[in-house]
Amino acid sequence: MDHDSWSAQQAETTVGVDGHDLSLAYRDAGEGDPVLFLHGIPTWSYLWRRITPPLESDYRTIVPDLVGYGNSDRRDTFDRSIRAQEAAVADLVDQLGVETCHVVGHDIGGGVALRYAAHTDRVDKLALSNATAYDSWPVESITSLGLPRTLEMAPDAFRDRLDRSFVDGLERDDPVPEWLAGMPEPWLRDDGRRAFARAAVATNTNHTTEIDYGAIDADLLCLWGVADDQQPVEDGRRLVGDIGGDLVGLDDAGHWVTEDRPSAYREHLRAFLDG
């Protein structure tokens, strides 16, 4: 599925964050137990394009663009931090009438998922992939693109930096053209560099170090690309040690584990959700 088709299937609602009413785009498809999928930075919900559609025969998949990302609100008027994203996600879940759900999170989406699971009893199963946790965040490749540097970059230089981030995080040597076209697309719009800069400077280690990991009682699967040098597999092992659960490491997969090993990722995730 290309990024235009994905965007065309999104719905829109308004969520509240710190007193601001913000538009949030999301994809809601399938039937069965609800599963919430949360992306990270610098991605958007299109990250899950090879994961969620095959699950829709058995699960209701809810896949939002975090506020400040993708097709959601990107104005300068609000916080984009992990703490703020948790508030937006919680409001979306309430609006959709979801009593309990499974949550799958990648990158800072994993940090959002961890905060949400620690603060509510509505998360049944929690799957984390190359997730931000503890003091593993932020990483230099993101903070170096905070304001004002990003705004000062020439458009071609910014595009090159984005393209490299979506290639360098892969282990596969043959990136799918849809991936290379679709992942950077929201950041290449007229407001893209400013939106990216706002997201980059909103990263805050305090929002994962303050989590009470022992308060999380959801069943946990850490489904990790083991070649990732930004969010290493050792973080997954630490999460399993603190929360309980299982770690599955996918070889030949880097930070973009859903793109490196989509079939294996779906297989392990489905087994976890079905179990």
C-alpha cells in the first residue's frame, strides 16, 4: 500500500492535550479485540503498513499518527513529548469506546505505550519493539535536528538527512520503494522542517526514567531487531527483567524491524496476541 492510499483510509478526531484541542488522524480497521499501534520518530502510522492489514481479519487495528506527526495536527502550539502523546492516545482510546486493548509500540511509541500501561489497567498485552525506555533516549541523530539547525538546512540537505535515516536503520540492502517514498513524505511538506524540529526538541529522557516499570502488569513481549545500535536489545532484556514476559530477538533486523523482517514480525506478534 502506498502512502497516499494509507492516508486516504484515515479518519480524524479531536483530542485534548494540556488544554489544547488537536486534530489526530488514525486508521481504524478490522474486527475483534482492539490492538493499538504506536509509531515513533521520525516515522508516522505508515510504519505499520506491512503489519496491520494482515491482522485485520482477526483484530481491530487502531493506528494513529501521533500529534505533531504524519497527518495529525502539526502547529506550533503544543507539546509533542512522550508525556503529551500519552494524553492524546488515552483520549483517543476513550473516544473509540475501547475498554481494554493490546498495545504495540516502536521507538518513542514504545515509551508512550509503557507510560500508558503504567498509568492504567486497560492494557492487556504489551508488545514493544526497539522501544525507548529508561535513559536510552534521546539519540544524537534526532537531537542534532532540533531547532534552529533544521530550519536552517537547505531543503535538499534535509531530504538527504531524512533518506539516510530511513536507510541507515535498515539491515536489508534493498529498501522497498514504497518505504523510501512514504516514510519521509509528511516531513517534506511546506511545514515539514519546522514540524520535525518541534518533534525533535520535544524528546525528554525524564518521561521514561520516571516510569514505575514495576507497576505494569500487562503481559509483555519485547520483539526486537537485534542489530539496532540506537535502542539495543539489552534494553528489551532489562524490560523483561523488570516487568516479566519474553524477549524475541530478530536477527538481520535493525531499528526498522517491521521493514527488515515483516513476515517474522507478524508471525511472532500474532502468536503473542493469540496466546
